[in-house]
Amino acid sequence: MRAYPWHALPRVTREHARSTGALADLVDVNALSVARETLGSLLDVEVAVAAGPAGAVSATMKSLAEVEPRTAINSTNTPGDANSVYRISQPGSYYLTGNVQGALGKSGIQITSSNVTLDLNGFSLEGVAGA
């Protein structure tokens, strides 16, 4: 990033703004030039102008799995037992990938651990008649 003193910035004229396609009709460029001169003489202001990136641009974002590892609730990851359709026995973040249909005499999702976050993801826990 390069810094330029306020007074070293080029003057903007209406003709220059029009010729470069700037929005001269929406901005009073004469007022900007006056403000530039006034502020430049009253303040020791520097304006930073961003130079391009120092090198190749690459992704810096983390995936959701890196930020918050989550486990899908299904028969492979959270198998149920005689008392539940699905059972969560380890701390962590879990999410539904579809509606959970209850079974007669069983809990839909049994959580036996503390520090569990459950995201229903807009899906439903549906009971059965007579339960």
C-alpha cells in the first residue's frame, strides 16, 4: 500500500470525469477540488492507495469442517440401540440430513453425553401414533 500526501492527489475536473466515464453528473467535482484544497491546506492528511496484491491470490477461508467439525446423524455415525433410533454418546456438533421418524417404544434421538450441539437443519422429529 502506498501513501500519498493529500495535496499530491491529482485535481479532478468535470471534463476529466466525463471522459473517463466517472459519474460527474452525480458528484460535484468542483466541490471535491475545493474540499481537496481546503483540507490539504488545513490538515496534514495522507491518503492511502492500495497497490495490487504482493503475490498470487489464493483462498484463505477455512471450510465449515475446519471451523466446527460436525457429524451427520445417521445409522452409521450415531447408531441407535434397543431404546432409541439414534444415539449420541460423544460430545460434539451433530446435524440432521432428513426427518427422523420415531419408532414405537423408542426415543427418536437419545443424547447420553454433555456438550452436544444438535442442528435440526430445518427437519422434523416425527413421533408415531400410540407412542
